Amino acid sequence: MEYPAKFTPDKTDGGFVVTFPDVPEAITQGDTMEEAMAMASEALELALTFYTEKGADLPEPGSLKRGMRMVRVPALSEAKFRLYAALRAAGIRKIELARRIGCSPGQVDRLLDITHHSKLDQIEAAFAALGKRLAIDIQDAA
């Protein structure tokens, strides 16, 4: 899950202000480009949780335009966001997913909570119950 972000130099305080055209709730800043990138990932992750808390569809990432950089959410959070999206796409409620994987609804809530460190095998089981398979792709660092 990568979203294009605009890094605008802050002429008043220095550093960079980061905004996301596709996720307007995500706004942050950093004193250096490296710090701004790290803060951007955190801001994006947090902003996407606003959508899951409201029960809304996650915004689709747009295309990268000149002067922008792609920002990604951490891998475990991506798995959780994609599980949330798959659950919505299937039209299945959390209680039904809990029944399918043999756990409590509270455990499903934790699978979707980015602050909870879920085990990958539990997330895999949830995807399998939705007829999906979790795959991991390793890429060279950009």
C-alpha cells in the first residue's frame, strides 16, 4: 500500500510539510527529508485507520506526479488494511468472520487493529476464510 505524497519545503520553520492528495486526513512534517518520510508513513497509517473506524472504504492511491514521493504503510498494517478491505468487499461482518475462523469477535477486532501485534498465521487464516491468500513480496529497497 503506497500512496503518493507531496513534500513541500516549509519556508517559515524549515523542513518539509507532507500531504497526501488521496488521504487528506494525513498531514505531517519533518525537519529533514528522512524524518519527513518516517513521519509520513506514520501519518498515513493513522489516517487510514479513520476510514476503518468509520466503516468506510479505504481510498485508492492515485498516481505519482512530478515532485511527489511514494509512502508506504508498514507491512503488518498493510495486511490488516487489506484484510479490512477484503472483508468489506465480501460483504461479511466481523462476527461471521469470527465464526468462520473459530474465534471471538474481539479477536477479529484485534486482527484489524493496527496497534495490536497480530500473528501472521492468524491474519492468513482470516484471509483463507474469505477465499483469499496472503502473499509476501520482497523487493529491493528504492
